[in-house]
Amino acid sequence: MDRESRRAVSREYFSQERLAEHHFRSFNNFLDRGMQDVVDEKETIGTDIGDKEGQEPVWVELGDVRILTPRVREADGSEELLYPQEARLRNITYAAPVFMEMSIVRGGEDEPEEVVDQTETKVGRMPIMVGSNKCNIDGFSDDELIDIGEDPVDPGGYFIVNGSERVLMTSEDLAPNKILAEHDTKYGDDIQVAKTFSQRRGYRALVLCERNREGLLEVSFPSVSGSVPFVTLVRALGLESDEEIVHRVSEDPEIVKFMLENLEEADVQTEEEAIETLGKRVASGQGKNYQLKRANYVIDRYLLPHLHEEGVEEEDVRINKAYYLCRMAEACFELALGRRDSDDKDHYSNKRLKVSGDLMKDLFRTALNKLSRDVKYQLERANMRNRDLSVNTVVRSDVLTERLEHPIATGNWVGGRSGVSQLVDRTDYMGVLSHLRRLRSPLSRSQPHFDARDLHATQWGRICPSETPEGPNCGLVKNFAQAMELSQHVDDERELKRELDEMGVEGIPGIEGVERATPADD
Amino acid sequence: MSTTRATGCPECDGRLTADGDETVCEGCGLVVSTDRLDRGPEWRSFEDDDRNPARCGAPLTRSRHDRGLSTEIGRSGRGKNRKWSRLRRQHRRTQIRSKRERNQVYGFTEIRRLMGALSLPDRIRDQSCSLFESAQEEDLLRGRSIEGFASAAVYAACRVAGVSRTTQEVLDAAKATADEHRAAYDALNRELGLPVSAAEPAEFVARFASELDLGQAVRRRARDLAEQAVDSGHANGRNPGGVAAGAIYLAARRKDEAVTQAEAADVADVTPVTVRTTYQALRD
């Protein structure tokens, strides 16, 4: 490339639109699809109405969400469009009303289902990022911006809550749904551990596969205290015979030897036995039937939740979970035999960034849950007092608004994280730019974490090598490089999987016309 | 955060605004009082400090039956979960001591819901809640419905504060039926002696005009016309909402903005005939 084109490219990278582009892209994505996704996940709000005899059950079905642009309701009742500068000066929140279609449905047991009431109702207000698609200044020319008191060179990318400008800190997390193998010590012995942060729809579960000092594999996951033998668990998942288990883990003769040791120690041989053993672990002292029920529930709910997918048979998911555990086992053994090195947690391919849209999605999910609980309570209450059930009278819009605004105002995010939102640094223009492009590691700054603070080779072109604070936050707070490109996750995973299937990848569950011959390897 | 006090400035009778720890007159700038305790929590953040920045709880509020003073057992602690959920349940039960308090909780929840639905400010919310409480103290709720009193308290607080809503607007959002609302409002008005005067048509102009998407010039004109209608005695005995709609219709016509009588009547929830009467009276 000649000098001129290089100049043109770098000028493009320094253009104003790119400064906070990652915020806009992420937040717009949240507004366009993320919100609806969260509502679709929730789908319905159930109630306890109908538990009693002779009562028909009642539930609420959630439909489309719609969001307007920011506006303010004055004391005299008039509603006006709100512009960012007015929000700053009047100490109010730059937020837009959110509407949702809801229908109350009754019946289903003795009588046919009947829609009691269906309307689109205001469920609350959502703080809007300045400069995003739903912002009132979107698409304004410089002169128009000056007319409404806005700074034409202001990068945007922050929220205005109670008049203060708040930026959501991008956070740098360990990549979910990936197997990370590493050495660890337990009671003074060196052991090998394969870890996966399995994440699906805001639920995050850590699954650990350990090779202990006797060379036996143990798996631990949420809701089971301690750990479960590997062989027991894969048998409970439907991988029964010795041969199949060994074959799924590895063909390597030394690993096969390790696996045979494990199989010798195994105290269960069949799937039923394995589930019974698991039941004794998760619900000890309970009735047999309950133990089985609980064991199945735990397997489907808490073990590797990311392998679940809409429209895939429960059985296929289970066997996939077994295959996945085999991959984790293989990683442990390979590490023990020195066939591979432990995974580098600081490698940038093992990191994922949570930008404002992802954070807002977490927030919206909990806010919607809170709203649902409130709607449930209001419905039950209204039913008890023999009132007509109507959508408008059971939705309290301040519930959602409060849950969305308070975390942005204080920085205390859901999941106990604090300092997620910060007051935009207006010391000078460069301060603002730097602040919008800052990212934070969730690691505690009071501990050394030397490796995490070090400049890693994979940060090349992504993270600025020199801009980091001195002192306790050194290396934990970083800034984007100017030419950084942030890729986004795939919108439609099924389409991707279909594409892979056409290219000849076998064993993808839930894709038509494929026979499962090899494990889904990821 | 600033709130406006009801009493005026001692020097010039201007509006007083409490800002931080000072109460200042908006007109002449006189600092009326200082060193007021700020009872709210701190809203500054300590960047990524894990400590909770609040040195005290949420501010006292009249809109909770316990003034927002009660505590809750949190979930963060480890330990026996079953024991803690039992403790949490027992603790929650102690918060409501009598049937009356339970009714109050229900009434206040309904009032807060109405506030959200009608987008009314916190000032009105607190007033409505005080009204509801006074009604309970006067034993007015006996035989009448809680929902009715909640909507009536909201309606009354709006009237008193001069930001009137029509009965229909309140009823559309409320759980109460029209009869319950009426009975409760009559009882409130009779027994508590609400300082309500007839609702001024001008109070409705801004809201109706914004619903019709009219410009500032029309709104100003309509406001003047509405006041004129009151001064000339034309508004006497007429639905103030209808008078406001008539004034808006006339103002819009004078300023050449397109509003039909039907549209104006629709936002005010009156018949086009009412709009026409005001319009004709004001035009002459």
C-alpha cells in the first residue's frame, strides 16, 4: 500500500463516528434484537391462580416490545421530545418509554382457552444511549445539533441518568463455553483440571473436570456438592459401555490405559444405576422417586447448559453433554502426559468483551423478571378481590424503570458487580474519548495477578500497549487501540450450523437428515 | 435533585427551590435556609470500590406504609439457606401488624401504580398517600373500596396541586370502578374538606395540546383563550376539559393548524358539541 492509501485508511480509523462505535453497535443491537430476545425467552408469566379446585388457570403471554425515542412528561401532563442537553441541565433521565404487548389468558383445563384482555401497555422507561438509533439527535446535522444546544463533536456513547452522564465500562471476561485445561495443586499434589464456563441466557455454570492424584477423573458442577466420578456421570448421560467411553475420550494408548483405570474403579455399570447414584448425591434422604426426578432435573438444568438449544431433542443434548465431558477428560489426560501445555487465560482468544449492549441485556433480563413477579402478584391479588383482570391495571411501570435506572445511576450492576457505570470524565476532550474506549478486567485489583497485568502478545492491534493507569489498577484497566475492530457474536447460530452441516460436519444435533456418527466437537 | 416548596419567598413571594443543602428563592435568589440535612443516600460512586457507598438507607417517604424504614434480610450471605429463607419469611411477616396496615400497603401500591401509569411527579404521590392515610384515620374506608380510595386520593391530589386530570383519565388507569371512585371521592371531599376549587380549563390545555401535537404558539394562545373563557364567565358550569378543548380548537384555527372538532373532543373525552359551544362563545 502506498503512503496515500495508508493515510486514507488511518484517517478513516480516526474519524469521529468510530470513536464510540463499539458502544453504538452493541446498544443498537440490544434495542433491535436483544430486548425482544429477552422477552421471547421469558415468553409467559404464570400465576398460582387455578391451583385451587374449580378455578381455571390464568397466565400472561408476552408479545412484541416496542421502544420510542426519549421524551419527558411534564407536571402539567404534556409530553415532549427530550434532547440530551435538556436532560443534563434539568437533572432528568434521558429515557424512552417501552411498550409491550401482553395478553391475559384463562382456561385450558375444563374450558377452552380464552383471552381475557390483550393490549399493548407501557411497561417502563429505558435509558437511551446518546447517539444511538433511538436517540433524538440521531441523524442531525452539525447546525441542527448546535441549535438544540448539543456539541457537534461530542462522541456520544453514554447514558444520562438524573442529569449525570454515565458510561458503561466494557468488561473483559474469560470466554464462556470453552474448555480451558490447566495445572492446579490439591493437598500438595499436582492435578490437572479442565474448566468450562457454560453460559446460556444469562445463566452461568462452571463445570470442572479434575484428574486427581490417583489418576481418577471427577466432575463438579453447580447444585452438586463435591464432585461426581466421571464414569458415573457419562453413564448417567447415556454413554454406557466401557468400550464406547474409552473410544470417545481418546485413541491414544496411554490415555486408554488411564481410562481403563477409571473404568475399573467405576461402581455403576448402567444408565439407570448411574442416575440412581446421582440421585442419592443430589437429594440424599429423600424418597426414591424424588431422587430420580431431581437427578434428571439437575442433569438437564445445571450441567453444561450451553449445549441446550431450541428445537433439539433432550436425548441428543444429553449424549452431546457426554461427548463434551469426554473432550474435557481428554484435555486433562493430555495435560498430564505433557502432550499439550496448559491453556493461557490471558491469551486474547480466550477473552470476550462485554460492551454496553450486553450489560444492558443482563439488566433488562433481571428487570423483566422483577416486573413479571410483580405482575404475578398483582394478578393474584386482583383475582382474590374478584376484580376484572386487565393488562393495564396489573402492570406497574415504575418497577422496570427503577430496575433499569438505578444500576446505571449507581454502578451497582446485577450479579453484585460494582463500578460498572462511571461518570464520564469531562476533564478534557481526550479524557472523554479515552474513557469511552476503556475496558476493565473483573479481577480484583488488590491481588497481584502478575500475568493478567502483563502486556500479552495477542493484545497487538487490539489494546493500547502503553495506556494503562499506574498503581493498583495497572494492567487491569486497558484502552482500545485506535484500529481495534470488535467482532460480534453470530446472530443466528442455527444458520451457521446448517452451513457447517452442508460442508460435511457430522453430528450436529437438531439438523435434519444427518445421522449422528461422531461427537459434536467444539 | 430539587423540589419546590409550597410556601413562597418571604421577600418577594417567589417560588422556593431546595437544592442540595440550601433553600433558595427562584425569583430574587434569597437563601431562605441552609444546612438542611440531606436525608438521601449518596449518589456518588467510588469507581470500582466494592463498598456500598450509601451511608444511610433510602430517603424517608410517605408513599410506603412504614415510611421506607423497614429492613430486609439480604441474600448474599452464605450458610444454611433453608434457615435464612425461614428467617426472611418471618421477618417479612412482622412488617405488617394489622389488617389496617395491610390495607394501607395495598392502597399505596395501587397509588404508586397509578403514578407510573399517569406519569405524575413524586410530590403528588406523597400527597395522595397522605390523603389516603388521613382517610383511613377518619375511618372513611369502612364499607367502601380500597381501590376507590386510591384512585380518589390521586384524583384529589392532582386537583389540589393544580395539575388536574379528568375523572375518566384516572379511571382508565385505575382498578376502581366509576361508582367506587365517586363514593370515595365524595367521602374524602365531605369529611376531610379538601381545598379544591373548580378545575381551571387552562390546566388541561398543555396536556391536550401535546396529545394533538400542536406548536408552542397555539398552546399560548389556547391558554389565554381558556383564561378569557373563565373571566367572561363562560366556563361557569361547563366541563373544564371541554372548555380547554374548545379553546385549543379556536387557537389552532386562528394559527392555521389542522385540528378537527372531533379530534379536540376526543382528547378531552367530551362530545364535539361541547367543543363547538365553547368555540362559538369564544369566537364572538
